[in-house]
Amino acid sequence: MPPLTEKVLTLNIGHDDQVELKVARSRGVYERLKRALTMTPEAVVDEVKASGLRGRGGAGFPTGLKWTFMPKETPKPKYLVVNADESEPGTFKDRLLMERDPHLCLEGILISAFALKASIAFIYIRGEFVLGHDTLARAIEQARAAGLIGRNVMGSGWDVDVILHRGAGAYICGEETALMESLEGKRGYPRLKPPFPANYGVYGNPTTINNVETLACVPFILERGAAWFTGIGREKNTGPKLYCLSGHVKRPGVYETELGIPFRTLFEELGGGPLDPARPLKAVIPGGSSAPVMTAEECADLPMDFDGLAAKGSMLGSAGVMFMDSSVCMVRALERVLKFYAHESCGQCTPCRIGSDWIYRLVSRIEHGEGRPGDLETLVSVCDGMVGKTICVFADAAALPAKSFVAKFRHEFNDHISMKGCPLERGTPGVSPAPAGAARG
């Protein structure tokens, strides 16, 4: 797998002045837009298709292919919606790009809007991202004043507007159809599909939705060519990728490297290895909290990409990689994850509304020493009644991690039930207790 030997997406995030249009342009931002406007929209789409770029928001769907779903001829206006509602626990890469290099984000958005023949690009940003919102809003005004947004962009004859919309902090609005509902001023309930957004999206018009990191890749594909992009990573898993490292790792943060970097390299070389060498790695959540958990042993020789993780029964998701060492109680960790999902369920579908709360309460009861024989069987049964039974995949995002925790660490759940409490707290022989004052889970 060819390594990424340079920074691309994060090249300029260390410069405090990168948020200024004049400075960003001196470093090459918007030059790729100028080139795109000399091409046909179809040629831009073809280049992105040839690059093999897959969506960086979670699903990993081929971006160029997704762009072709928009109807070629329609009397309706076309829209690009940017999903900047980065709400997956353990994920903070899009936030970094928006706060530190907003003009790169805008350039990717504008090129993509041109390729889609979109007249408006909506940016739906998470409500809690105050700095990101204010930084993007300023960048948009700077770009508009410079003729990069509005009528006759760069003298090309193409008109486009960019509208920044701030959400209210609902996790479910990261799901594309719930995002559209919220953008229209309605409750963030996911929509039934079909119809799909490409044919019936925002305000009933053709709409394509992409993630911030995905669109930030587009300028470099135009600048360096599809062959450059496909030369990074491995087949069907190409290009530079941002990984978010958190938990029990020595150097947490956002790291840019090739998609498919070996897990060991990501953890030991980039992340610096375990936070405390006396406490070995125990478990890894590889793609944000909705990804099924993996044991440390499963990750040993794992390529950290879409297909490598899918083959192991998990997923790359948002690439929010969370490391848990031997001090972590896996029952407590799952309880925290499920508390989040129970709180964030929009409540539209009964299996999710009831199920997410039910499995949280079951695990919480086990964690607090009140578990009973048969609870794990009930837990798995309820999860099975949630997966694939709802309008969106929120129920799956809660149930699949729960099933994986029980499958991989069933002995810990059994110990909690039989001992009426957490063995780690009691310092049971053969179990390494968490150090005094350490946060568990």
C-alpha cells in the first residue's frame, strides 16, 4: 500500500491566517475552482469517478457515482447539501477543517456544486460548532465579495449561492433525510425512501448530500488528477484520509494518512501507543460509537479502511478511532454509549424509540449490580428486533454495538451479573483494577 508522504487536506491548518481569503488564495486555494470552470460539469464528475473517492461521512459510497444520480434534464433547481453536522462521538475531523481552513472547504463545495449544476449549496452545520459556524460565515462573505460566490462566478457565466444553516444539535440530523427535513424548518425525522434525495430532496428538488471531508478532497483530485488519488491506499479504498484518535492513546488528535493504514502503524507510530504502557490495549471502536467494537487481537494486522473493517464485522464509519485499555469496564463503556443513543433517538419508529431505551436500561441494570440470569439473552433479542426494522439506521447504530460488546466481552457481563457488581471496582484477583481517580469507560 503506497504511503501518503505529505499532508494534503491538513497542509495549512497550522497557519492561523489561513482563514483569511487573501492568504488562502496565496497558498493556492480557489485555483482548482478556476480550473474546474474551464471544464464541463460532466468532465469534473468523470474525474471524481475515476479517482475512486468514497464518502468520508460514514457509508463510504462512491462519490462520483452518487453525483450521477442527479437527473440530467429537469426544470427544477438542483441543490448540493453539505453535511457538516459532525455528531458521531469520537469524531472531530470536519470541525478541524471548517475552523482552520474554511476556504478549502468552500472551494471543494463550489467545485462540487458546479459539477452537479447546482444553483445553491446549503451547508448544514452542527449547532454546537460556534467557532466553525462563525469562521465559515466570514469566509462565505469574503468569497462573495470577491466574486467567488454569486452571479457569474469568475466570469464563467455560472451562478451559485451558498447558504449556511445552523442546526440545533440533534444527532439524528446527521442522517441525510432528517437533515433535509430540519433544513426545511421541520422536525428532524428521517424520510422513507424512495423517493431518494437525488430526485426529491430539499423542497422537493434534486439534491446531493456530501460530507465536509469528502468535498475537501475534490480540489486535489482536480489539481493532481485521478491517477494520483488512486495511487494512495489500495484498490477501492483510495486517497488521503483523516483519522480521529481518542481514548487511551498517548497522542490523541486528527491524523492525515493514506486510507487503509495498518492499525498497528496508526496506533503505535502516529498515536504513540498506549497511554500507560502498564495497561495494554483491550478494545477498539474503529469508526465512531455506532461501529461494532473490536478486541485488540482482532486489530493486530488490520487495514483501517472500508473493506478491511467490513471483513472483520465492523466499519470505518467516520474514522473516529477510540482506544480502550485494560482499565476499562466494558459494561460501563456500553452503558455510556447506549445512554447517548437512548437520548438521541428521534422517536419516530417504535422499535428504535422503545428499543434504544430498553437496551440502555438493561445494560445500566447489569452495570449497577442488579443484573439477572437471562438479561443478556433479552438484550440480544431486543437488538435483533431493532436492526433493519426502522426508517433509518439509527436503531442499527445502537443495537449493533450492543451486540458486539456482548459477543466480544460476554465474560465481563456474566461477571457483573454473578458478582452483583463490577469486578474492576472490587479489585477481583486476576482483574486489573482501574487506577484511583481514573475515568472508567
